Amino acid sequence: MNQFTKKIINDFSPMWTNKQVWEFEEINENLTFDMAYVEPGKYDENVWKSKSSHPDSDVRDVAVRTFDNLLDGEELWIANCNQKKIDEKYVPYLMATIVDTMIEEEVCLNIKRNNGCLSISIDRDADVIDCKEFFEEFYHLATGFNYDTDTGIPDDETEAEIYLTRLQEEFDEKMKERLGDKYLPGNNDPDTINAKD
């Protein structure tokens, strides 16, 4: 993961679960944002009036319909409607929603704040370790695992180890299905795996 993505993930960690996203959408009905595609390094305020803009739109809808723009290397900039900047309270919601929408595509994303907006792009430099790190940050999106509630981990050390091993194996299985050979099971890195041979 690049340093900007790491920083924004750290700033808003832990990432929201689907339950939190759903609750946020219940409180903030019909959430829409202004979005625009920008070539890297070429942002100016006119993009909000250009053909590549999607004013007052649903973030999932735009991300799915215009995925090719991301594949072509463009950045998706997101702002509050008519404000050309994003309110901080929407950032964790947008990160969770976009990653959840993109999970099927199996792409790591670069996420950063740019000129007061949130910008998303595909991380073309991501290696296996980056992908593992990125998806692990957002894993509990799918599980609904909240870190501030009882985790259900047994108090007994041996039972806890068995429980956590099972969780890791289930996680590895899911990630292997999604990422295939790109995914390294457990907390391994290529050096550790190669050393075993």
C-alpha cells in the first residue's frame, strides 16, 4: 500500500463494517455526492462541470458503471454536492462503501485526500503483500466484525488459539478464492515461504 492509503486507513481505523454503513445510510437517507474523473496530476475546479463529472450521484452506481475509467488510470474524485470538498464524516463511509463495491474486482485501491476531496484510484504498483495488507484492513466489512464489542474469543489460552487458527483458516480460504495465487496464506511473506522449501 502506498503511504497516502496507509495514512488514511490509520486515520480512520478500524474500517467500518457493513452494519455501520447500513446504519449510516439509515440516518442519512439518499446519500449522494459530486464525483468526477481526473487524470493524475491534472485536477482543476472545472472538472466538476466537465463531461467526466457525475453530480449528485450514488457512489456505488458511479463506481460500478464507470469502472473502466479507473482501469484506464483515472482517479475518481468525490466531494459533497456543490461544495468541491468532502466533509470528514463521510470519509470512513465512502472508503468502506467503495472497497465493498470493488471487492469483486479484486483490485487494491489508492485512497487519499486531495484538495479537500477524497480521491480513489487503482494501485497498479501493488504486489502480493500490498494486496494482502489492503484486503485485511477491510476484511471485517464482510463479517460485520466490530472491534469495540465482545469478540467471542475464549478466555482459555488453548481454546483461544484453536478458535483464532480456525478464523485464520476460514479467512485464508475466502481470500484464496478471491485472489488465487496472488494470496499468501496466514501471516507469511514470500521469504518465509521460500525458506521452508
